[in-house]
Amino acid sequence: MARPPYATESGLLGHPTLMNNVETLVNVPWIVQHSGEAYRQLGYSQSRGTKAVSLNSLFQRPGLYEVEFGVSVRHIIEDLGGGLRAGSLQGVIIGGPLAGIIPPRLLDTPFGFEELHAIGASVGHGGVVAFDEHTSIAELVHHIFSFGTYESCGKCTPCRLGSRRIEEIFRRVVTTGATSLADSLEWQQVVAALKWTSLCGHGIGLGEFAESVLSHYRKELEPCFG
């Protein structure tokens, strides 16, 4: 179903419906004990409270951490995670495969919803996936769009066809090392269509991920397109 209306407006049996995940509900006992105002004192700007983040195996200290909104992404990467086990950081994805990539030069960005969105990234579910200089950006794009194509419900044309088209383009990039300038122009047009005309967050998220790649890693992709 196209959104809106969202569940908070028309959900179960057409009535406004509240939906919370486990991470939200585990905050309730603390809030009941200490008050909502005390919880609001935690955080930064419009992002209040704390968030669980999970660091992947490339970190010196992978694992699950609870952080207060407003700490820098660098604090999460370097102070909590201890940096990478080996190699140099090329980028980090926070919040799932459809979240944008954060390049090293933006690590001082505060960890908050609006702040990450402003640089084309996302809080999402808080998963922090780092990748080093040995990761091919083209292979990363292909991997994300392979996932996106498989997970697309197929209801709307931009996502159903667009995600598959970008997957095909980057499959050629990965297997042959290059493709055409026409393909480069096409994938940028498809990205715009995904972001602005998809019916749900899946296609929009794919578009936003690709847009962040175009913004931060254009030089790495230029040799792939003749």
C-alpha cells in the first residue's frame, strides 16, 4: 500500500495504531523510574535519549554499545570501536544497507537523525558497518542493489525495474571493470526516479544510498565508465 496514510493515522481496522520495537520498549522502565524529562535531558538537538549501535567485525572492538545521541560518529568509530583491525577506513554505513555511506572526512558529524540525514546518511537500526580501502565501491553498489532487487515487492515500477537496472549495470562494472558513459548517465537518472517516485522507503532508500555514493565516491567510480 502506498504511504501515507501511515499506521499512526489509519492502521489496524482503519484506526490510528501505535507501533513500537523492542528497543523503544526497553526504555520505558527507565523513563518510569527517572521521568520523561530526565530522559529528554539525554541526547542532542531533536534526537533525544540513547541508541544501541552494533559495530561489525572489522573493528578492533566489535559489539553492541549504547550511545547518547549527539556523540560524534568519530567517537563511535575510534573511541568505542578502537578503529579498524587492519587497513584504513574508506567509509562507514550506519543503519542498514539502504543508509548512505559516511566518508572519513565527515566522521565528526553528530550522531543524530537530522544531522546524519543532512549528509545523506541515516540512524536506521544502528548497525555500524565499516569498510577499508580494499573494498571496491562498484562491488559495494552491486551488492546493495542485488539485495534491493531481491527484496523489492514489485508494486511500483521505479523500484521493480530501477533496482534491477542498476544491479545489471554494476554487475557489468564488476565483471568487466568498465561500462559506458551512457550507463553512467542512465544510473544517475534511475537513482533520481527511485528517490522521488518510489511508493515506499525501500526504493527511496536505494535511491538515497546511490545518491550518497555519487556525492562522496564519484572519483572512485569515474574509471569504471568510459
